[in-house]
Amino acid sequence: MATDGSAKQPEFKEDLNNILMCRDCKEFPPNLIEEFSSGDMVCTSCGLVVGERIIDTRSEWRTFSNDDQGNDDPSRVGDGPNPMFDGDQLQTTIAYEGKNARNLANVQNRINQDKSSKVLLQAYRDIQSLTDSLNCGSQASNAAKHIYKLVEDNKALKGKSQEAIIAGCIFIACRQTNVPRTFRELHSLTKVSKKEIGRVFKQLESFLQKMGGEAEIVKASSAFNQQYQAKGSTSAVELCARYCSNLGFHNPVGVEHVATRLAKASAAVADLAGRSPLSVAAACIYMASHLTSQGRPSKDIAVVVGVSDGTVKTAYRYLYNKKDSIITKELFPEDLPIEKLPAN
């Protein structure tokens, strides 16, 4: 009798009664281990390779971030999405191999990349370049990008040039991340006038305060973990550490320690009230260098700080006249050679 060709074949099922054992040890239960690096099944008792070219059945979890919490980044393939850009960011990039591929890649780029993404990408490149030149660090760079993204999304600061907005974002980000920079430093890099940077800074500050007042939390990686807090102007204390490290002292930490205490005490000097924090910081560093027997000429300090030599000497003269009230045992318990301080 002919069999029916339409009859279904029995489904294959693995025989789970078969147990893989080491033919030398013959232990039961078998003491086997899978070495995924080599693709072998090895007996841990005698080292015999029982099976080879085994398949790794584990999940293909891969980590693309070194600073995430607990190094647990559940990314299956590819890098994680960038929160600085809009959209799903799942576009395909065509490689430049051959004339036809190049033409196809150009067409694909024109279709997928919209104008807003191009503007954001160029702004992020400018911010990254400027923050690298200022040695602000990645935290300040991410914060500046996030502030720019907020301004762009809310269509704020209409009529202002992109370069001025970028300079204002970097200035605020540096202050919020405790690496303050001056208007003069940003002006030297961006060629935006200091007055214009100041105007943009004031508008940005009021904009961010309004955003925080509406309970919208400002977050940029780890830079902003709370609502925006307005800060006062950059003080001489914050500037002393930066300039001390750039002057090549034998013991920059010791000079910085003395200079910062002098800068705090200089707030009581009436003649220094209203003077630029740059000149006050330069005068404090000049005095601290002589108090720690690492004297530097005022001209060298003026070049690093970015002020004139006469400005440093004028501020130092006011500081020198009040040295007895500033350098006290309460503030400076160590013995400092006050008698070695130059009069000018």
C-alpha cells in the first residue's frame, strides 16, 4: 500500500537521555566546563577536551560606556543614542568605495540629514573646539552643548549671532562646573566683543532661571543635576589656582595655598574694592611667590594673567600697605618672611 506523500514527517527532538561524559574519568555527574574563549568543552578533573567548536549561547551584551553606573550598559549593538540630537538616529551610512558608491552616499546624506541637525552638529563641533582650547574639560563641554540645545529648542535669543550664543553658553557652563573663564579669554578665541558676550550672558542667565522656575530641570550628563543656580562674578580666589599652575613654580600647590588665603583676605582692603579680579589675583600671586621664596617678576605674572605690569604693581601696592592686617597668625599660622616682601 502506497504511503501518503502528504503525511507529515515526525518532528526532530533532541534525546535528552544522552549525557556527555569524559571517556577517561567517567565521572557522573560529569565535571565539565565550557571554555568560550577557545570553543572547547573540557573535563576539569583530567583536562581532556571532550567537545570542540562549541557555540557560545550567551547573550551578546556589549558595553560602550566606561563611566555609566556599574558598567551596565544594555546596548545590544552599536553606540547608544545621543541625547543632544533629535530623532531616532538610526540612519544608515554608505561607505565611499568607488564612484557609484560615492554618488549614492551623497544622495543618501542629502535625504537623511535635515538642516537643523547640521546646524546643531556644527555648533557642537565649535563648542568642543573652544572648550578644548580653554582646557575646560568634558563636563563643561557637555554642559555648554546642553545649554545651546535648550536655546535652540526654545527659539530663544533671536537675532544674536551663533558665535555669540556659543561664547555665552561656554561662559555659563564653565562657571556652573567650577572652572570659570573670563570674558577676555573667550574674546581672544571667538573674536566676539566682551560687551556682546556680557549681553548674551545676561540673557542666557535669565532664560535658564526661567526654565528652572518652571520646574524644568537642566541636565547635561553629570554637569547639571539640579536647577540652574545663578552665581556671582568670578572671584580672585577661583583664578589663583589656574594661574599658579601656569607659572612654573617649584611648589605650585604651596604658592596657590598662600595666594588663595591672601585673595580671601583682600576683600577687607578698601582700595582693592571694584578692581578686576584678574589684577587682584595677580597681586596675590606676586606676594605669595615672595612669601614662599619662589619670587617671580611682576612682568611674568602679568603676561600669564593677561593684564599690564602697571596694573599688577598698583594692586600689589595696595595689598602691601595692608600686609600687617592681612597676614595674621589666625590666617597664616606658619612663619612667613614678611620682611622679604618687595615694596613694589
